Amino acid sequence: MKFSRVAMGIVKTGIVRTISALAVAAFVTVAGGSGASAAEQVRVAGVTWPGFGFWFIAQEKGFAPDLEISFQAIEDPYESFALAASGQLDIVVSTIEFAPIAAAQGIPIKLVAYENLSYGTDKIIVAPGIESAEDLRGKKVAVLEGGLSQLYMAMWLEENGVPYDEVEYVNLIMDDAASAMIGGDVAAAQFWEPFGSNALAALPGSRVVASTTEDRWHKNALIADAVFMSDAFINERRDVAVKALQAYYDAIEWWMANPAEGNEITARGMQMALADVELVIGADGSRLDGGIYPYTFIEAARFCGSAPGEPPFGQTNGQIADHWRMTNEWWIKFGLMTETLEPETGTDCSLLADLYDSGYGQ
């Protein structure tokens, strides 16, 4: 999903911003507190995105009474991963596709859980006059290079008979991509909401040619967010890491039963409009009325192969390995990786397995 989403003050993976040392150091505690407590510190970072608001719910509702969870909004995920590698963060929530690149670069982090699936918020829109993928050969398309946006566009092109490298990728954030389409500088772009709807309204004749409302994107699970943890956090504070994950999934279950209050907590924590939160995660707790589908513990554990049974949307048990191989293959095509790595080099499903073996979620 971020990810990741700019009209709400949101940016997604692939955007690089400079963050001052003071801003990096200035963590905001998820639910107020004096800081005098002996509670274990858990430092979380991610972009400003409603899908990550469950961390605020976890602390405010007391699902982790012996943890002090802090969430820092960092709009450049690469900055967050660097901080985790240097020991300044414990958890990074971000779009999933960075995992193989991190492993190839030797960054000491692991993907530990599949977080949420894009359920309509992402779409590919073509400009007026573009009747099919064939019409895009040799033309410019706007994506965020090095992120899910580029993979989504490339896979859609190939599925429709156009080699992924027969278009020119232009690296643009959402506002700029919309302007480029309206100005005729690009023939297509990948958008997430609300930018997709805004672009369609501003450019008569433009249309959606692919959307993550489609079953094939649900089944391949490509466009998603994930939970990453530093190796140090996993290995040296494993009990805390497991508690943090449990609190996160407790928050999702609570939100499903109390969506109105949960969305208010997220809006307050993320400093976003409530309507923008509801646009992304939905308003009724069903997980089917917004733009993303947050995974419950058991769904995430099955996707990771840490619990028996099948994940939703026709996915298969342990599909995290297939997702890894799919993104690894594409990053080799785009020159961001040079070799195929085994999923175990950058994923760790054992924390979910520990939770399942303890009886949680059963």
C-alpha cells in the first residue's frame, strides 16, 4: 500500500526525503505517558498512513500494558530501514517489496509479518486516447521507481502483451504524476487513492485499466504492507518482539468490533482527517469497505506458513516465499538485484509461529 499516500500528507516507498537529525530523534509516544515508567520501549516507524494506525490503538487500549510503544512518522522508508539497522528503531512498517533488496544489501532486518493487502486503493490509469497496453509502447509512464508502483505497472504490461522494458518509467510522486498526465507528459500512471479518483475527475477521457479490486491482484498478494523488525530486536529482545506483534493483532481484532472509535484513534494519532482514514481502512470493521484489507493474526500466520490452513483470497499457506521470489525476480530485471536469494535470508516467520504455538489466535 505505502506504502505512501500524499494528499493526506502521505508518501509511499521510493520517495527520498531529507530528515533532520532532530526530527529523526523526536519520537512521539503513541499514547501519552510521563516516560518515567519502567515499561519496555518499542520504537516503531512508518509513513503517515491509516493502515499503520493499529499501533496507536494497541497502546491506547492497553493491549501492551508493559510496553511503551512509540510511533514516528518518517516519510522515506529507506530512512526508517537505516535507523533500524543502526539500532535506533525496532520495527518498521512499510511496503513489502523492499525485503529482498534489504537482504541483498546485508541490512540487518527481517520481514516478520504480512500486514495488509491493497483492496482497491491502487490502480493504473491511462490518458485519453490510450485504448490498450499496446498503445503505451515507447511512451512514458509515471511510477515510483524501486517500489510496488513500478512492479504493478510492469506486471500489468506483460500480462497484456507488452514487455515491461518497452515503456519509459518516469519517477514521480502522486501529485506530480497527476499533473504530468493532465499536461500530457505521461500516457499512464499508477495511483493510489485519493489521487486516482482526483486524476480521473481532472482529466476527462482518462480511465482505469487495472485495479487492486481485481481477484488476480488479491491472489498474488503483490501490493501490500508488511512488518519488519531489526535482527537485534528479534534476537536480543525476542519476548518483547512477540508481545508487540500480539498487541498489534489484538488492536486489529478490537478495531473490527469498534471501527468508529478505532478510526478516531488512528485519525488523532496520524493527525489526519477521519474521512481519509475511513477511505483507506473502511468505516464498518468488515475490512471490505475500504481500500486495504488488514490481516488478522491467523491470516498473517497462514500466509507466512506459521499456522495451518489457507490465507484469504485463494492464497496458499506459506505464500510469503512465493511473494519473495516474485519480487526478487523483478528486481533482477530492473537491475536492483543481481542474484536470487532464498526467502529465509530476509524473512522470519518464527515470531508468528511462537504466538500460534502459545495458543494465541486459535
